[in-house]
Amino acid sequence: MPSTMEELERIAVQLFEARRLAAYDDVAHVRLAFLLLDNAAEISLMRTARAGLVWAEKYRDLAESLGAAEDLDEEGKALQLDLMSQAISRKRQDKIESNFKDLVTYALGASGLDLPEEYGACAKALHRFRNAAYHRDHLHPDILQATNSIYFFLCCTFLLHEKWVMSEIGIIPSGVREILGEDTPQGTGPKSTGSVQMLTRAVAEHLLKDLNLDVQEVASALSRHLLGRLTALEADLQKIESETFPGLGRDFILRVLQQLPEDRRAAESEPPANFLTRQLPVTSGTLTSWRTRAESLQRTDEVLKALRAFADVEEPLTTLEKPVARFIDEIDMEVQREVDRRLGK
């Protein structure tokens, strides 16, 4: 296991490199920056979660020890219930350690990270988008640029409020000294020392200062991210309409997509009787309202309002993007099959 000082150096260098890569104007570099930021957010949140889990495990072990005792009196039973209320089941701990959504919920809640839930909602949204950035290379640079701006802001904020299991004082790592420069606490010499907590705050504040991202920039970055994804979605819907359902209109396409079976066996069955009448979450009017809300988001003057407005649109947008992506893949595969057929393959 690396020491806490080594962990700090790794995440500091990772954030620094993400910012450097994000400065390029091409998908290859900007995409790598986004993947680094997503990993940095997870590592930072996991450190905070560990600070809570280590005590939750102790409470669980103590409660289980009391439960194994024979003839436990009322006072003992009351103590066991109190310990269990502060413990976490092994199943939930496994989820926290393996699922980003559960990790964020715990780190911003029970573990005591002093941040409103909107920060967590936005982090979950960007992590969902991470899958698209990882698996689909045709994302537009402007979408990723905006995403990197807000994710970098979140990573630095998580780092600034991090909780630690234990304190460590030691020689300041060279990677941290190089990043902080004149902002290095207690001097910049190779033998300078500092505490992990002090250095973590110094790194976070230094990177946030260099980012120079004010409320308006946060809101603008979130707005650009949503508008970029909506533009890509609309292009995909146009492709589906022109190549599969010409002349049937956007609302019919959306109705098909939202009732699209997830496997081929289900696709071969008859459509439901209420296929044309069922009330569905997204219509063409919904898409218009999403765009309007995304455009107005850039004028938001409070970070929490901006994060909340972003999450309110991003979550249903992600739900729709999944069947759209599956349908586009089917179209592309059908085109390839036709090309292969004509070439005699």
C-alpha cells in the first residue's frame, strides 16, 4: 500500500497532467484528460470514504461480538443497537468500494464530506458520461472541453474537503513541490516537510486558483456540455428518421426508441397494445425544453443552482441516449452487412 504522502503526489500529478492534456484542441488529448479526471475523482472520494469505513467496520465488529455473547442484558442490547446504527453491512461496503454511485453517496453523506448533494449529483452525471467518452471515440472536442472544466473543478473541490484515516508528516514529494512552486508550504527545498492535510489543501487551492473558474464559468461549462450532447442526439435522431422511418416524424421516432426492446428475442414479439397511446417521458417538446433549460443554465449565478439544473436535464438525457446509441449501432451494422454482401463477403 502506498503511503498517504505518495497517494497525494499521485493525484496531484494526475490532476496537473489532466489540465495539461485538456489544453489541447483535439479529442485524443482531451478524452485522456477526462479519463484521468474521472479516476482522480474516484480516488479522492475513496480516500474520504475510507475515513468513515474504518470506523464503521470497527462498530460492526464490536456489534457482532456483542451479538455472539450469551445472556446479553438490556444495557448490552441497547449498546449493540447503538453500534449497529453506526456500522455498515458488508454488502453495502462492497457496493461503496465497487460502485461509483454508491461511493459518491457515501462520501458526500455518511462519511462527512462537507459539500451539498448537488456536487455529488453532478459527479455521478459526469461519471455516466465517462462511459461514452471511453467507448465512443466520435465525441466532439467542445463537449469534452466543457466536461473537463467542470470535472476539474469538482476534483479540486473534493480534494480540498478530503478526509483522511490518519495524519502523516514527511518530506514533501518532488511532484507536489514542482506543482506548487512558490505556493509550497514551509519552503521549497528538497528536505522540506509538511503534513498530508496541509499539502492536500495547498494543492487543491493552487489548482483551483490556476483554474480561475468562477460561478459564471462553471455554469457556462455545464451549459456547453448539455448543448453539445443535445446537438449530437438530434443528429442521431435525424439519421434514424431519414434511414429507418422517413416521414413519420420526431415524436414517432421517440416513441419507438423509448419502447425499444433490449434483446433480439423481445424484439421479435408483438408490440404492446398501447404502443401508440402510452404516455412516455420524452417527446419532441421535451427535447425543446431541455435545450431551453441548457441555454438558460449559462446565466445561472449560483454554483448549486447550476449543478442542480445540470443534473435535472442530464439524467433523463442519459436514459434516452442509451437506446439511441443501440439503434445507431444497428443501422451502422446493417450498412456494413450490405456493403459486405455487395462485395461478396
